[in-house]
Amino acid sequence: MPPRDYTVEARRRVPAAKKRIEPLIGRLAAEHSDAKIALHFSSDVELLVAVMLSAQTTDVNVNRVTERLFRKYRRPDDYLAVAPEELERDIFATGFYRQKARSIRGAMAALVEQHEGRVPRSVEDLVRLPGVGRKTANVVAAELGEAQGIVVDTHVRRLSQRLDLSREQDPVKIERDLMRLVPREQWRLFPHLLIWHGRRVCDARRPVCDRCVVSDLCPSSRE
Ligand code: SF4
């Protein structure tokens, strides 16, 4: 007799992902009605810079740095008007400051030279900016009201796998699976719901399944 496969058994206990996605979104939206981007910004350029700075650090840390940064740098030109070392000092606390300063200056130069100083709306144009990857482009496009994909960060990846919405490891493939499942009008909200659920309930090491509103829809539930 073949050995029992508990993962397969658990997946059989819940309906297919297509049937679960609507109640999953509904319940998570009710539970985390305050779910939204945690970065502070008051313009498209500030949004782009904040998202670029958020790589490998926390949103809280970025907000601490940008509170002063955005008083000093208001337009793309401002980032190009100072010496690279000055910008590096101003963003030092976010880590990887040399690489981030180089990327920000490159992106700001491209905005000035190719986009009349404005942040483009399409993911296709955004990923052409120096230092802007697909995740950053997706976050920026979604916040500007033009979600063209689904942001996959560490929380979205973990929860998509635990909830069996994707069996992939690669963020690009996970995003592709989610885009097939999640209605387009929810592409902006959906990652925020998983991110906030991941932070508050479905922790990487200690998921609190007995307090989880989607426990009966989750094949990884310990309940
Ligand atoms: S039931 Fe547990 S593993 Fe599943 S989403 Fe909720 S907290 Fe995470």
C-alpha cells in the first residue's frame, strides 16, 4: 500500500481554488478592512521612490527615512541635483543605500528624459526604468489605479501556497496563477489582504489557525 499523502488529503478537504476565491476575498476583506499600502507618500514620484527604498527593509523603516527625504527632494530633478554621495547619506538607513541611490538616480533621470518628469502608468514602461523590477512596477501601477498584475511579496507567496492558490515557487508563476483566479477588479486589493493577514494571523512560523477567518477554506489549517 502506498504511504498516506497528508498534503493531498488536506487539499481534498476543501473545494477547488476557483470556488474558494470569492469567499476567501470576502472574508479577508471584512476582517482586514483597513488593509492598504503601508508606505507614506503624497505624489506619484514619492510613491515610486518609497517602493524602491522598501526592498530588503520594513515599511516602517522606509517611512522613517522618507519623512525627511521627501521634504528635501520634491521633484525628479532634485535627486539629480545633489552629489550621489549626498543621496546615499540621506537614504543610508534603508540599507543597500549605494545600489538604491544608483537606481533612484537612474529612474529619476529616465522620468525627466523620457516621461516629462512624470511616473508612467503601465507596468511595461515602469519596468524599463533603471532599478524597477516587476514587483515594484506592480505596486506602483496598482496604487496609481492601474493594476495590471498582482503583487507577489513574501507574504503573498507564503499565503498563496498555504491556501493552495498556487503550487509554484517562482513569484512570476505564482502571479500568473493568481491572475487566473482573482477577478481583475480585485487585483489591487488582493495582495494587501494577504499581506495583512500574513502579518496579523498567518505568521510564517506560527500561524494562528484557531483565530483565522478562512480556516475552513484552508488546506493548511491546523484546526
Ligand atoms: S488556516 Fe492557518 S495556515 Fe491557513 S490561512 Fe489561516 S492561519 Fe494561515
